[in-house]
Amino acid sequence: MSDGSITGGGASLLAVQRKQARGGATRLNLVSLMDIFTILVFFLMLNTGEVEVLQPDEKVALPKSFAKLRPDNSPVIKVSSDAIYFKEQQVVSLDDPATRKATIAPLYLVLEEQLQSLKKSAGQGNKSLQSISIMGDASVDYSLLKKVLNTCAQAGYRDVALAVEYSTRAAIEQPLASNTGVRS
């Protein structure tokens, strides 16, 4: 069977012979490469999120954090050193006796009214309605923030986010080390 005919793996033998005839150089298929880059560009465009920055109030000095999660577009409760605000309106002063209870009644009423109006306009099954952000001043006692969190839970808000000022881990650890006498 050595009559010069190609049998068996003839297709691969022809490819090798053509390659040798061209001088051994292979050509890059640019069409496939452009397809890959186009898909990559569209993927990156669709998966880049918009950064939403909550503007801190001059009444509220946010604590620092190095967390990288973005805030969502939820209503904001601001807890300053003198009052609690919802949507830039003062709800209750911290001198009010209502702030001494586990559930802050004036805040509860405002939150419940807000949630009911959102449910009417967007429909009952929307879980994103049950999210809220809290901007608490860094000097506010945690016990007050705990009461605000409890009030949010009682009013039906299940997804609660605490707003913080973004910082690097090193910037946060540096003052802590100097306060404790530890050097890094």
C-alpha cells in the first residue's frame, strides 16, 4: 500500500503538507479574537455598578470603616447627638422621654407610615421596600442605635444598613495602635 495514496489520517497529513508549503508560519484569526474582546467589553460594561454615596450631614460625624459594600437606595435615618431625623425632618429630640424606651414611638409611627405608603405604590411582595439605612453619629451611644435598630425591626424593616465613612484598614488601625501604646 505504498502507492502514494493517503489513507487513514489523510486530513492531518494534508494540513501538515500545506503548513510546510507556506513556510511553517501560522496565521492568527482576528475575527475570533475580536469576538472575544467584544463579549468581554459588554460583560465589563454590564457588571460595573454605579457608586452611590450618601452625603453625611454636618450634624452627623460617621464612624470609619474599611468595608467595601455599596449603600443601596433606601430611606435614611440620621441619628445626631441631639435628635433623630428621617428624610431630613426631625422626628424626635434625644431629650424626649420616648427615646428612653426600647421602641422609639415617634420614629416607629413615621417608619410604619412610610412602609405602608411604599407598599401601596409598589405592591405587597417587594422585599426591597424593607431596607433602610442608618447614619449614626460616631459619638452616639450604642444603646441609642440599638433602640433605633429595634424600632426599625418593629416597623417591618428587615434589611438595615449602618452608614460609615470609608477608610483604609491602615488608617483605622494607626490611631488605635497609638492609643494603646502599641507600635506597628
